[in-house]
Amino acid sequence: MSTRQLGGRLGLTQQAAAKLERSEQTGSISLRNLRRLAEAMDTELFYAFVPRQPFDTVVRDQAERLANKVVQRVEKSMALEDQATEPQAQSQRKLDLVDEYVRTTPRDLWDTK
């Protein structure tokens, strides 16, 4: 479809349709204008965030980051009190926390990057 034809469907000039096309190419087009273009071309507009990995993997990775942060903070405090735990116990606590976070998705799960 030419920009003249698209402009006609939108009730715009060819120049205005070309400007919309350029804004789409540069990534500066508004969602409202994308909807107008889709309607003019008798198409559906889908606007979605698609995870790069399966969502359960994203959640588990985030849970691991949070668990590492929590265990490190606790271990630092315990070491200051001369009560540090063995690395194996730390690893198990991290695994337990990850499982808990995946199961319960705590409010602060996404605070850690």
C-alpha cells in the first residue's frame, strides 16, 4: 500500500502518512497512531512484552539473586558475631530460599537486579 493510499484511508495527506511511516521506522511512533494505522489497514495490532526465556526461568533466576543477597547479608552479620556457617549449609539455605521464593513470589522479589 502506498503512502498516498494509506493517507486516504486515514484521512491524511500523503506527506502526513509518510511522516507516520518514518516515525514508525525510528521507533518514535505513539501507540495511538499504531492503532490508527492498524485500523486503516484492516489489521490487528498486538503490543506485547515477550520474555527472552521461559517465565518460570526468569522467576527462578530472580529468586536466586534475592536468595544470594539475603544469605550474604545474614552470613556477614553472623561472621561479625563469630557464628559463620559452613559453605554447604549456606548453599542449602540458598536452595531452600529459592524454592520458597518461587513458590510464594514475595513482594520484594523484583527489587534486586
